[in-house]
Amino acid sequence: MREGWSGDAYIILFDERAPALQASYGIASALPGYRLLGLRGWEDFIVQAPNGARFTVPTVPLLLGNLRAFENDDQAELEVDERVRGRIKWYITPLVFGGDPNLDNNVTWVTVDQHAQLVAWWNDKYRELRSKR
């Protein structure tokens, strides 16, 4: 994995861990044909379409309709930040569920593996609630 600041965005590129994390996050079912590359700003996945185009998409809810074009040089130097290295910022109550991004008690720091579990759980919860409407 490579991670660090690229301008004002924190980028995590999963590299060799991407295939296993793609399965853990449930990318194939939510975004068929897309490949997981990493995270941008802790809240958005970086994914690649079958044609090679790259996009960001919120981790929760992980929906095809939320794809946004993304251009970034994945070979560029990332400015490592030891304060956050190996950790991902997570909103305890995700924003789509009414979580406040400005409340300190709504933020925690998790490992990549914990992040995968949280993203999968909250996306399952989102789909469950959406199906009841």
C-alpha cells in the first residue's frame, strides 16, 4: 500500500491488497466490472472501469450512480503523514445516515481491515433500509 497527501486530498492506493479488499468491501456486487484502486480523502473509493477510466465513489452508499470522474497520477509522489499512516478516518454515524462531519465525537480512526468491515456493514444497512421504502 502507498499513502499520503496529494495536494489537499489524502490518497491510499491499495496496490497488492486491492483484490482482497475489493472482495471485503463488496465492490463486485455494487459496481460490477469495476476494480478497486484505493481511497481518496478517506470517504471515497478510487475505482477503475473496464475501459480504464477512473472514478471516485462514496464508500457509503456505494452506488453506481454516484461515480465521479477522477484524474490522478498514481505514480506521483505522495507526501507521507506519520500522524495518520495506516489509519482511515471514519464517521461513526456515516453522513448519509445523518452523521455530523463537524462533531469530534462522530470521528474515529480505524485500520484498513476495520474500514472494510464497517463499509460492508453500513452498505448492507443502507440497502436494507432502501428496500423497505
